Amino acid sequence: MSLVVFTGLCGLLAAPVPVHPVLGFTAVLCIALGAGAAGALNQWYEADLDAKMKRTASRPLPAGRMTRQTALHFGVGLSVFSVILMDLAANHLAAAILAISILFYVIVYTVWLKRRTAQNIVIGGAAGAFPPLIGWIAATGQISALPVLLFAIIFLWTPPHFWALSLFVRTDYANAGVPMLPVVAGITNTRRQIALYTLPMIAAAIAPWVMGLTGWIYGIASVVLNVIFLALSLAVLANKAREPKEMKPEKRLFGFSILYLFAIFGALVIDAKVLV
């Protein structure tokens, strides 16, 4: 949720137009509400899976603090409210993309992909990549090259980020019957895929600078952050451990991947505001 709100805010702030503070706050609020609604519907649908996994067993539904019907009503109601408010506060296109992002996360990722294929994270990652695009469109009313690249960065970042996590919690996924990549394709193959997906992610992250869409602040930050990400992903590739307690490279990559996204989007905003 923190990354969703932050990247949505960065997309809005990086847009080359002035945005009224109230409208800007409302647009970011709608992104947060939409993401929260999607999360609620995800937990409504996956209450049985959450109950089987240690890291999710304390969520409201498996812990018995809320009924599934209440969660469903809350998720649907909040989804509709966030889209309508975005339409009133920003524009039709931003509201439409927000609606698509919610539906994609709930229907495509949660219902269709997650229990059926190890590509769940690859395709489903698009849901988490929409916020900066929505923020930009809320400010400008249109789509351009830079927000599409911001979408691509998060889309390509999602697999190495989640696969690093899934390596050291794979037992949870296996017990719940979720076909995450380490469960169905093995640990070695997952490490290889992390390294492979890091390469196009780096290309997408550096592309805004190479294409002249950003300035030197973003360019330097992007190069440094991506060199570190690549080094950590190669350390994961070189690791031979099979027990979670020995997967320090995977844990370092997962932790840095969160910092990476905050830092690269923060650099984007600083670059946009300083080099105006």
C-alpha cells in the first residue's frame, strides 16, 4: 500500500502541469482507496489460502475478526466510491484506468491467475504498475511516454521482488497449494528468472534518462540503484542454499527492492521539480 500510494503521488508530481493541492490530494486518496478496495476483495476471495499460510493467518478474515460478506460489501463499495470520486475530482480517463487496475487485480490476478499458474506474478504485476500512470493522467488528462515507462519499471520490478520473497517463504505457498515459481519450477530456476527479469527492468528504469524525458538527477540515481539491484540479483543467482535461514542474498534483495522503488520514484520527482 505504501508503494502504491507513493508511486501514484510521484506520477502526479512529476507531471509537467500545475495541480491544485486539493485535487491532487483527492486523486492520490482515490488511488489509495482503490488499492485498499482491491486488497479487501483479494482477502475476501483468498480467505481459505490466508488461513493456511503463517504470514497471512492473522489477517481479519482467517483470524475471525470479520465475516467474508462484510469484506465483500466493503471491497465493492470502496471500489465504486474510489472510481466515482476520481471521475469527479480528476477526469474520466484517470477514473477508467483506476477501475481497470482494480478489476485486473481482483479478476485477472486473484481469481484467474494466482491459483492456476506460476506466471501469476508476471502477468498480475500489471495491477501494481498502474498507480504512477493514474497519477500522471489525473494531472494531465492524457497518456505519454514517461508514465508508460514508469508502468514498465514496476511491471518488470514485480517478478524479482516477489520471487525473492517467495524463495524464503516457499513452504507457506506449497502448503497452501499456490503455484508460485519456486514451488513448481524449483529454487534454481527461480534464481535464474530473478536475474533474467532484472535486465529488462534496468533497461526500462534507465530509458527515461536515455530518451531525454528526465534530467541528470534521475539519470545518476537510476544508474546507481540499478547497479546495486543487479549485484544483489547476481548474488541470489550464485547462492546455492535451499533452507530459508541460509537465504540471506534473497532477503537482502527483497529488502532492497522496496527501497529501490521508493528511491527511483523519489529521484524522478526531485529531478522534475529541480530541473524545471
